[in-house]
Amino acid sequence: MTHHVILGSGPAGVIAAETIRKHAPDDTITLIGDEPEPSYSRMAIPYLLMGNIDESGTYLRKSPTHFADLKIDVILDRVRSVQTATKSIALKSGGEIHYDTLLIATGSHPVSPPIPGIKSEGVHTCWTLEDARAIAALAQPGARVLQLGAGFIGCIIMEALAARGVHLSVVEMGDRMVPRMMGPVAGGMIRDWVESKGVEVFTSTKVESIEPGKPLNVKLSNGKTLQADLVISAAGVRPAIGFLEGSGVLCLLGVLTDEHLQTNVPGIFAAGDCAEAFDKVSGKTMVSAIQPNASEQARIAAANMVAFTRGKPVQAELKGVTQINVLDTLGLISASFGDWQGVPDGEHVEITDQAAGKHLSLQFKGDVLIGCNCVGWTQHVGAMRGLVEGQVKLGAWKDTLMRDPTRLVEAYQAAAHGQANWSGAHDKDKR
């Protein structure tokens, strides 16, 4: 009996298991997760903290018998190591599982910065349902909360904390908020907005130490010491792939895959936040930790896992790795797509309306929009994504946008429609 094993029971793992079952009704499927909760979405945790949903609202599948109904075996355990020569997985509990195909979908884990006192009582990450319970107990109205990190995930957590009525201070090492998503002007505008909403923000600042106690005393690099009832560490995440050391599976930042989501070891695939997938648009491999990517990668990997065990070529291909971030920071919408920092031989245009809280930046290579970001200009988000992902040749519209970037929607409608027509005619010619 063919045995497919999936490591990780988050969105990528769940979708992969369901996809395999759809294509292979009689194959054995084992899903291994390391949290004692039903499979859930981490992205729903802020909404849980806001009180918009309860814990069951974070669950990926609502029926408690969902996996049993699909004859998918679920195991609660941690993976110690993978032995590719024997196609076996050693579990922390001491057990061993053999596989015919393996999907690595273990996601990410929070980075723990090397700060004295970071393990003190009252210091938490915001990554698991267990974390959420601890935060909810401490983040009561009026509580003093210090958050370490103002990146994308940090800003989502900040939204949830603000909704709970706490006194919030945010400390960011970078010179601006969301530094991996926004340039100095845009990041500064987000900071100004957040401060206008009553959140204290320290940029270009490090947490030097956390002194245990109630309250915690948090020493900053700017000379200040803040008292906090709760410290949240949101200093970023990295792929959870330590168990692959010595396995022979090639890893860079994440588990390296080709366009079929297969690793360098035949029959082993990766998907989701732990995968460093090949992006045909940029010609590079990248980790892009957003749920739409995890879902698409899981479907493709699963289809190829079934093909592999049938002796068929793995053909399902990942078209691209979406580099997309859309963020709502206390009501201010910002977005970034693709190579928002530009390329050395590219062109760039940006406009800023400080009074209106709006900023728009476009990056071109030739007549193609390769990246962009915006603050407060929500009407352009769809066109921005379409142009960047579609690699649409703008032609004369590129010069129009260099003069007036706000005509993005017109440019997209005209150029994308024109490219589709040309492509259709070209396909017709080939026939």
C-alpha cells in the first residue's frame, strides 16, 4: 500500500492531505502535527485576541471527524530526524514511520532574539493558540504591553492589542516600521499614523535586557527603561527545518524545491512557509510566508506526490511565488508587491501626499512594473498586483506612469487587455 506522509498540520499540510485523498482514494495518508489542537490558522490568532472569533473560529476544518472521514491518520508528535536512505522518519516519542512520498510542511517558528531575560515569565511570542491564551490573560484593558518588533506580523499583532485597550509601546530595530515591506517615507507615514492612535513607537531602538518581575523592567538602547505587564516578542520567524540536518535534503533559508515543489531527493516535496520555492517570474528561489502561497504549493506538491508513486512524471508546476503583503495598521491600508526596492538597472517613480496620508512608489525594469508599494491608496491594489504578477508589458503606458503614477488602473486595463489580445492572436497563429 502506498504511504504518503505529511509533516505539519497547518494550512499546507491539511490541503495536501485532502488533495492526495482526492487523487488517490485508496492510498494511506499520515498527517503529523506537534500541537495538541485541531489544525488551525495562525493568521486567525489576532482576530481571536480581538474577540471577533472564539478558538473554534481559528480551526481550518470545522468537523471534529473531518480527517477520520477522509481516512487520513493524524499523529501528534515531533519529528526528530529524516533518513532518506531508508525512507523513514524518527519521532520524538521513539516511534518510526516509513514513507513512499514525504511532504515537508512544517511552517515557521518565531525567532528568539539574544536578549538577557527574553525567557522571563510574562514574555511571550504570538504564534500558537497556547500563546494567545497567555496573552489574553495578561493583555487586559489598561495593562502596559511592550511589543518587540514592528514588521508585518508585528503590525497585525499590534492591531489586536490596541483593540484590547492596553497601553502599548512598540520597539523596532529598523529605522522605520515594516522595514521589509516599505521604504523610509512609507514606513515613516505608518509610524506617524500609529502614534496618532495612541501607540508609543521607538524605531532604530533595541531591547537590551528584560529584568524579571511584576512588572517587567525593559531596558532600551535609547537609555529609557519601560515597565511592562506583558512583553510580546515579534522579532520575526524562520523556517522550522532543523530536523532535516544530516538528511541530505538541501536547505538554504528554507527547503529548496524546484517548480514541481520537489526537493533534491526524489519523492520528497516541500510546501508552505518552510519551502524555498522556485519563482518563474523572478527566476529566483524564495520563501514567501503567506497563506495563499502555502495553499497553492500544497495542491501542486500533492498532485506530484501521487504522480511519483504511480511512476508518472511530476508535471504540476508552480507558476510563481506571490510576493504580496497587504496590511491594515489601525485602519491605514498599505501594500507591497514584487521587487518593491527595485533593481540596479531599473527606473523608479514615487509621489507622496503627506497631508492626505498617501504614498505611491513604482519600480520598473524596461516597460514592466516589477514592484511597487503604497500607503493609503487602496484603489490601486488590484491593478498593482495584476501588473506585477502578470509581468504585463506596458509599452507607452510606462512613460505615462512615470509622469503620473496614479493612472495605474487605466494602465492595467489597457495594457493587460492588449497583451491578452496579442497573446490570443499569437496562439492562433501557432495553431
